[in-house]
Amino acid sequence: DVKVTQSSRYLVKRTGEKVFLECVQDMDHENMFWYRQDPGLGLRLIYFSYDVKMKEKGDIPEGYSVSREKKERFSLILESASTNQTSMYLCASNIINRVREQFFGPGTRLTVL
Amino acid sequence: DQQVKQNSPSLSVQEGRISILNCDYTNSMFDYFLWYKKYPAEGPTFLISISSIKDKNEDGRFTVFLNKSAKHLSLHIVPSQPGDSAVYFCAASASGTGNQFYFGTGTSLTVIP
């Protein structure tokens, strides 16, 4: 069974703080993704990575950065959190050139005050 | 610009009846489509997929239909059960885009016992 875990289920931070969201997958997947989910907007891709140290911008990368130092771990960084980054953050992974379904973690509900 | 659209934010159906969830897309390069189911406070879980070389795929109570000329897909759930109550997202991807997926905004299904 594929397992994607996220470091926190709920997080509360203050405006201007640096925030780290961690994601780990245990199935040796090449691809990893960070999304945010907001009501009425669905899932929007922030960044994805297809290999260690590689990253690609998604649809809404502004205000975020990512780090992938090891294959199993993909971190999302909010350099200076703002209230409009309050959201549900979802990490996902999948394998290249196979059935393309993505496997999601349980999500982190981030509130920025 | 939203490339994948789910125009019905919510749907209510009686237990035992058919649920039909709809999804439209604009990008003719999309060749793989998926449906995900999401319960509150959990990550999305993969439900069913279809490749553009097919027009129907069935898995138990779930059937996905693809109409390429209309750029439309639908998910049929028969018979609907109360445990099917969740938010359903459709997603689409195109070969050669690094497995990037585009998600719809979701439809919240309520199955009434």
C-alpha cells in the first residue's frame, strides 16, 4: 500500500512567519506534487518535482518555494506566511510512465493569523 | 483559466438511485482522466480512470463515460449508498506534461438514506 504522510494535520502560524510543510512517500515514486485546496477553486498545483533537486512551477507558485533533497521527501516552504495562504495543503506522488493516478497524503490545514 | 470544470457544486440523490457527476474540459491534448473522492479532513483517494482511447470504463458500482467530441466526462454511481457522500473531483492530464494533473472544482454528493 502506498503511503504518503504529511508532517502536520493542523498548523496555526502568524503573518510573516516562515512555514515548512513536509511530505514523505514510501513507494520510491519519482514525481511529487504540492496542491492547495480552497472552496470553489478545487485543487490547484503549486509546485511539482520529477526528480531529486528538480522542481517545476505549477499554476500558483507565488509566495512558495520547494525543496527535494531526497527522493522520498518533498518540502513546501512559505517564506513569509500571509493570511491569503490559509488553506488545505495536499501532497501527492506518482510514478513515471505507469498508471498515472496520484496518491495523496491526508492534508495539512494551515491557518495564518 | 480553468481547463477542467465541474459546473455543479452539489448534488443530492436518494439511496439506491443513480448519481451522475459531470465534468467538462477544454484542452484537446488531455488523454487521461481520473475521478477522485474526498472526505472532509482527508486526502483525495483515487476512484476510477479512463484513457482517451476508450469511451467507457466500469469498476463495480462506478462507471466513467468519456465523450471526446464534446470534451465531456461523467461518473455514474449505481446504486448510490450513504457512504458515497463526499466531494468528487475530476482530473485530466496530457502525455508528456510531466504527469501534471488539472483538477476540477469538485462536486459535493449527498446520498440521502
